[in-house]
Amino acid sequence: MKPWQRMAVYILAAVLITASATAAITANVVKQGKKDTVSFSVEEYAQLRDLLILDEIMKDVEAEALDEAPARSAMTVSAAKGIVASINDPYAAYYTPEEYEAYLSNINGEYTGIGIVVGQPDASGALVLDVYKGYAAEASGIKVGDLITAINGRSVINMTLEELLNEAEGEIGSVTELAILRESETLHFEVTNMQINVSRVTSALFNERTAYIRIDMFTGNCVSEFEAAFKDLTERGMRSLVIDVRNNPGGSLESVISIADTLLGRCTIVSVKGRTSEEQVFTSKGDGLAVPLAVLVNENSASASEILAAAVQDNKAGAIVGMKTYGKGSVQTTSRLSGDSGWLKLTTDAYFTPLGKSINGTGVMPDIEVDLPDDMKGMAIDKIDQEDDAQLWAALDYVRDLAEQNAA
């Protein structure tokens, strides 16, 4: 291979591996008869020299490793994942095209998996927040409140949520092995993956025409499902409304802004600002609710759930009921890498409440603090008996009292 061709390969490798476009390497090739000259700045040469190290490592592995070397493409993927893992961003991820398709299927509510909802992994593991009825996890005996500590022999401690989901999912009929801590006992499960189809929104009209909408995640068809539920409850004459985002781990910024726009009058919903980007302010253009509103939250309400709760609270559009939220105040952006070589997800922005507060690491404090008994903590929301759900009753009492006052 000619020198200039080798240089071009290295430049392409830089694009594929770093995918940052913040310090793109450029070259000026000048033809001088049969001789090709490639010129670089000092900075560009230093960047290229760093990439040569990766090529040297791959060559040494191919030539000298005791076991057969992986394909170059596999080593490139590992290098890309290693670069992402080296930054101080627990939510960053590199996806191969196949991994990204699985990720999209998951957030859209139609995917291959075992049928569970899990919270953000931490230093203890990943808490099972819900077990979908009729799917493999339920049949295998996995329960809400179980703590996943390993998947397929790999520890989930401090994984990103996306890493955990990618590890857990497989083709239909494949088996996922889970190590689960239940109370003080470690249990092992082998669960067969199957096609999962879930809705994100459920609704009901309780006594005194109190409307109830629960949003499991701000992903997939949640906006259209929410709009359909809201329209139905409005037509049935709702006099007050409770939005339940307990155990909701978040989702897309666009989805929560659309839903908040339905609930709030003309006001700021959230502002978003990155290290190098201009501040973006998202506002509501609607007329707002004509009925009292309460938003139910708990310690597992994260990200987009917190955006909704903070927008309602700061704009005095309703009351926040339950327990302090998780405290994830950052926004992730996913970009496609050149050559269809994969996708890169990075934390690019922090979000701020309408009053300019950051909730990262602190969460949203409820206006009405209500906890559940210890024996109910960790249960799926739809598994809690209504009569025993103190948080729900606090929210119902709040909006019903206001509805009565408005009617008087």
C-alpha cells in the first residue's frame, strides 16, 4: 500500500473510532510527478500518531496472540466502546448498527426480551420495577423488587441502562441468564427471550370523576396513547386529574414536552444547555388544564419524569405528591457515525427547571410527601392494592378537595 493510501486508511479509522468531528484530521495531497506528498499540521500529526498506536496493537494481536485474533471489525468495535467507557459519562454508549436497532425497538415498546422494566443500575445492581404479565420473566418467577446483579455472567454494577438492556436481550428463543438478589438470597434464572409488545399509558376514571393516567415511560407511542386517554377522560367529564409517573425511568425529551404542553398554560417547561451550545428554552403554547392536577412521583421517577414534575411544580400548575425523585438532570444525544459504522450516544446537555434549578443528583422534592409502607416498596405500581396506596389516596384527596372548592 502506498504511503498516501495508508494515511487515508488511518484518517478513516479516526472518523470511525472517535466519531467526534471536533478535531477532524485533514490532509492536502499534492501531486508532484509520480511522488505524492501529504502535509499535516503539528496537531493533526499528533492525532494521527495516537491512532497509529491502535493499528500497531491490532497488528501485534493478529501476529502474536496465543489465541486466534478477532476480526479487525470486532477489534474496532471494542476500541470504540473502550473510548466511550473512558469518559466520565455514565449514560454514554457506542452502538453497532445491530445494537442500535435493538435499542430503538426497546424504547418503541416492541422488542425481543424477557418482559421486565428495570431502574437505572447503581452500585448495588438494577432493581426490577415491573414484570409484564404473560411474558417469560413472570413465568420464570422473577418478581418486582428483585435486584439484578449479573446478566449472562457479566456484572451489571454501574452499567448504563442501555448496556443492561442490550446484554439482556437476544433473538427469539435465546436464553438470558440472570443472577438476582432477593432479600439475602442469590437466585439464578434462565429466561427465554420472546417478542414483547407493551403500551406505555394506562388510564381510569375513579369516583367523583377523578381522572387517572399512568405513564410507564416517555418512549414509543406514549404521546399518542396519552392524547387518546386524555381525550377520552375529558369527554367523560373529568373534574380533576392525577398523573402517575412513579417508577418511570424517563424517555425522550420531545415526548415529555408534548405531554407537558397539554397540561400547562403558556409558560416555560424546561431549558437545556450544553458546554458549547446555546441555551434552548422549551415553552408550552397551550391553554392549560381547567381542572386540578397532581403528579405522583417516587424515588424511581427519573429524567423525563422529573422534567414533567418540575415544570408542574415551578409553574404552580398542580401539586407533586410522593417521595423525592431520582435526580437525573441530563440529556443524551445520539448521532449516527459515518459509513454506517454505528451510533454514538453522549450526555451533551443539562436541563434546568423553569425557575433555573438543576435537579441532577438532588431530585424534585414533593409538595406533599407521602411514603409507602416498607412491605409495599419495590412493588409494581399496578400490583399495589388501591385501598392501600397511600400515595395515590393523597393525590386523589388533594385534587378532589380542589374540585369541590371550584364547584362551590
